[in-house]
Amino acid sequence: MPVRKILVVDDSATNRHAISEMLARHGYRCIFAETGKEAIEKAKTEKPDLILMDVVMPDMDGFQATRAITRDEETKHIPVIMCTSKNQETDRLWGIRQGAKSYLLKPVDEKELLGKITGIG
């Protein structure tokens, strides 16, 4: 199924805006969440085709939210791409172990982001 609607999860309004601008130029529709808990709720109610998940957020980090989304029967089919400034190999491996399909480092490179999305979609 082609990716059309993307849930962008980031507690930074600047990051949400930058990513949504990139995606809008290529015809993607974005919805937003600012916390891990909000991401889980929106994954269930909005049924996005893909989730871009930050890691460092208040209340629940992106690893925890990714684990909850990818292990829930209602949302486990939604692919998650971690999108974070945490650049250690252990962080990348932990994200994949939580269920993420891929891992991107911030600042996000538009070409790399689009490549990851089309590789999943």
C-alpha cells in the first residue's frame, strides 16, 4: 500500500514543521503528535500509513512508543522510522529491536528521508 498519510512525532515544533514541509513538497499528508502517548493514540485513531518517531520526548520516549505501537494488534502493521539525533549504534539497534523498520539521524536529509519512505511504501 502506498504511503500517503504520515504521523510525525516530535516534541519540537521546529522539527515537525521542517519535516512536514519536506514531505508536503512530495505530496504526503502529515498529522502530528508531540509525545509518545499522543503518538500511540493517533496511530489508533488516525491510522497513518507510516510513523516518523523522535526518541527524546517528555512522558514517554520514542523507543517505548514504538514498542507499544508495533506490538499492538491494532497498529502493528504501521511501519515506524525512528528520526532522532541519538547517533550511537546501540541506539539504532535498540530502535530496530523495538520494532522500527529504519533509523534516520537529525538533521534529516530530504533525499534520505524520501528514500526510506519509498523503500517502506
